[in-house]
Amino acid sequence: GESVGLHLPTLSVQEGDNSIINCAYSNSASDYFIWYKQESGKGPQFIIDIRSNMDKRQGQRVTVLLNKTVKHLSLQIAATQPGDSAVYFCAEKDFNKFYFGSGTKLNVKP
Amino acid sequence: KAGVTQTPRYLIKTRGQQVTLSCSPISGHRSVSWYQQTPGQGLQFLFEYFSETQRNKGNFPGRFSGRQFSNSRSEMNVSTLELGDSALYLCASSLAAGMMDTEAFFGQGTRLTVV
């Protein structure tokens, strides 16, 4: 399948700061993208999604940006909290199949 | 409502054995997808079932198979286990087939260790 990768395997931020997690995808035909959060010992949890006809979507404290020109996806977390510490990974959908990135670990320092 | 339930949570098997994992989706969800998660490969799509039919399949050998029952519960089977099959197996349920722009809910997974 197509590859989905992450630029940074580990990101450490101070509590209260904003976090930006990046993802590069390779399939220009992908039309739907999701960010997931996975805490230790738990299954992935849906955070936010975006369709390819959009370039930005905002949720509660989170924003996803999609740049189709360079095939780049980012997740911005505002006012990062200790509870945000987890592995985050992006997924792209290409014709009903999802491909996931390997994940970025976010460490929030109190 | 209850979330996605996977059983068992942990499993240890010997090489060459077979294993069956179970997934009960959220009530009302008809689509169940299975994923293998390993540190080296990340999350990889295995297959998806919708209304008892396999709709999509990932790039895994035929030793990996699955099925879905009329109540949407799904099972995944791996035959002739290999050491490399050790992984966290996750299932996700969603309302629509192909997780078509709908939120997918994951279970906590089954941790399979092959020795």
C-alpha cells in the first residue's frame, strides 16, 4: 500500500504550549484523512478528520491542516495538557482502505 | 453504549498453532475492520467486513482470515503462527462500510505473543 510517514518520532512540549505533529503521505489520490490518539494500553481514539476538499478543520483545541500540494498533514494541539501525552498517528484513505503512519509520541512536561 | 469489545486481551501461542480473536462492535455498527499493530510496521490494515461480507483486504498472507456473523460480531483467525505474528491486533467498528468518512471506534486490542 501507499506509505504514510511521520517526520518526528518523539515530540516533547511544555504544558500550556501548542504542539504541532506532522505527517507526510504519498498517495495523491487519498481523499480522507484522520488523526488518531493512542494512549498506552488502549486502542486508537479518533481525534479529528478532514476531507481532501478542505485545507483546514478545527475541533476542540485541535486543528488539522491539509496541504495537498506537498501532501502534508499536520495536527495542532492548543494549550497542550498532560492528558495529551500519547502516540499520535495519521491515516489516509485511498479507495476504502486506510493506511496509517507509524506514529509520533507526544510527551507533555508539567 | 458499550464500546468495541475484543477478547481475549492477551494471548500466548506457540509457533505453528492457530488462534482465533473476537471482536464485538458497537451496537448498530455493521462494519468491522481488523488491524495489526507492531512497533516496526505501525498499524496495518488486515481486512474489513460489512454485512457478513469481506469488502476489503490488506496485504497479508492467506494464513490470516476472518469472518463476520449476522449480529456483526467478527472473528479473525491466524493459522500456522509465526514469531513475526506477535503483535497487537485491533478491530474497529463503524456505521458505514469502508469507514466512509465516518468515525471508527477501536477496541483495546488483543496482544498476541507467539513463542
